[in-house]
Amino acid sequence: MNAKKYTINDKEFNVAINSYTGSYAEVTVNGILYQVKIEDAPPAEQPSPDAVAVSATAPAVAPAVKAQPAPAPVPSGDAKQVTSPLPGVIIGIKVKAGDAVKEGQVVAILEAMKMENEIQAEFSGIVASVNVAEGESILEGAPIVTIA
């Protein structure tokens, strides 16, 4: 694994290139695992890790390498749900199916009683499903995301 620290627009990104398989690379950016396709590389070519850069707007890799969605998680039978602590309206969803999440990471924003509440993952894992949509009114105890 080749790890480097990049600073772009005064934001630090810790980038580790874990492995290459054909024209795909497994890259970890600030602790989040990405499967990236190397658009301009022939299938057998593996670019130098020094050639990979990080986008200034999101933890992804630069134009030569595009972030690909993580493969769909395989149900393990121990999926857990992050539920709403109170009734309200979902005003933001911060994750999508296939994303890796860590305990304490914000997964959604819930507006309740004219206040914005950050809904955090109670455990680490892979998002198996997002069970709500932005603008949706939900009740206390309603499942927001399922994490496997």
C-alpha cells in the first residue's frame, strides 16, 4: 500500500492506493474505500501511484481516475437499522447504498421542531439501503438507513 497526504484548497486528503486489478484500483481516501476505474489506462497498465491526485471538491480521485460506486453489499444476516429518534422531515441524506460508514458518521439530517438534527450511524459497516427520501415525513422509530 502506498499512502500519501495531499493538500488541495487548504483541505488535507490522506490517500492510499491499496491495489490494482486491470484498469481498476482500490483507493482509500480519508478512511473511505473507493473502487476507481482508470479511464485512459489499458487493462494491463498500472499507473504510478504518484500520478493519482485528489479532487478539490470531494474525496475522490482526479480526472484520470473516476470514483465508482462500491459493489452492492452481500447480506450477512446481521444488518442493523439506524432509526429516527423523533418524528420530523428528512432534509438531507448523506450516504447511499454501498457506502462504507463509521460509527458516529452523519447519515441524514432530520428537521424536527424547526431544528436540524444530525442522525449518526450507531455502528460501522456498509450501507445496505437508504429507506427514506429527502422531503419525506417520518415517525419516531422509522428506519432511515440499513447498515450491514
